[in-house]
Amino acid sequence: MSTDNEENRDHSLIKGPSLGITDNLPKREMWKEVAEEYNGEFKIKHDAGHVLETHNISIPHKKWVINISVSDSRPLKFQIDFSASQEFNLQLSWEDFVEKMLKKFRKSKIEVGWKEFDNRYLIKSNRSDLAKQTITSDIQKMLLKHNVYSISYHSNMKSRTAEMVSVIQRKAGNKEMIIELIAMYKLLIDNLEELRVVK
């Protein structure tokens, strides 16, 4: 198992999604511990050639399940399925230079009022009121702290379902980071429930 210093070094070096292959084998023990602490489930999968390894973790929260996955070839990702109560779509992602320039000329931009956050992230939604109430200040702090790449929430009112998918970074950080991210996603779920977006 990696030492805290090695894990902190890994976390500081990985700034976001990148190309290439990483080795997830050293993180097996961490994921087992996380799954046990949250009464969840940890599974390991391999590709047909038994070369690439994928870690899948399921964490229960109320009546929902937070699914976490990371593989040697894909970034750390959180995914949650919901029953939708109302139509709501939210896209939050890093802002590149072009988007920053375009945002200056858009009147429909969504900002939360915290300059550091608004300068880092672009928020698009069909309901700006719900978007602001969903992405609370505690969530904003965690997004910035862990440099989360994106969060996407989309509802399908024909099937009355919704899905949240979030890409974090190229590989898993340390256990403290994962625990903080799980807490953040639990809070996101609670906010969606309180706003009666999901049921």
C-alpha cells in the first residue's frame, strides 16, 4: 500500500484528465477500505487480454447508489442514476480561454457570485435558479479543492429518469480525497432531493 507521502505526491502531480495508461493496481487496498467503510462493494475487472484493470466501487446513500470507477485507461468517474421529478439539466466544466472570452459576451451566463469559482467553471443549465441552489458553497469549495473536471446532470422526462456523471481526474488520488468527494456527492444528492428534482 502506498504511503501518505506517495499518495499526496500523486495527487499534486495529477491536475486533470490526460491521455495514456496509468497503473491502478497500487490503489486496490485503498478502494477495499473505502468500500468497507461505507458498506459498499468493490469489484475488479480486466480487459480480454488481462492487461488493463478497472476498479468499480458502489457506495449506497439513502435510496441511491454512488458508482465510482477508474481504470488504467480511463479517468476517475462518479455516476448516479435517479428517478426524475422535474426537467432539469446541468453542465458544469472547466473553462478554457475561448469559453472565457465567449462568456463575457453572453447574457445567459450562470455565475454563483464567488469570483474564484466563476473564473474556473462554466455552468450551463435550463434552470439557473436550481443550478445555483444545487451547487452550494460547500460543493464549490470541494470542486475547486480537488480540481474536478466536470459534472453533468441530465433528465429524461419521457422515461422519468436522470443521470449524473462526473469526471474527476486521470487517476485516483489518496483516500482523504476520495472520502471528501463521496461527502460532496452525497450533499449533491441531498440538494437534488430537497429541491424535488429527484425522487
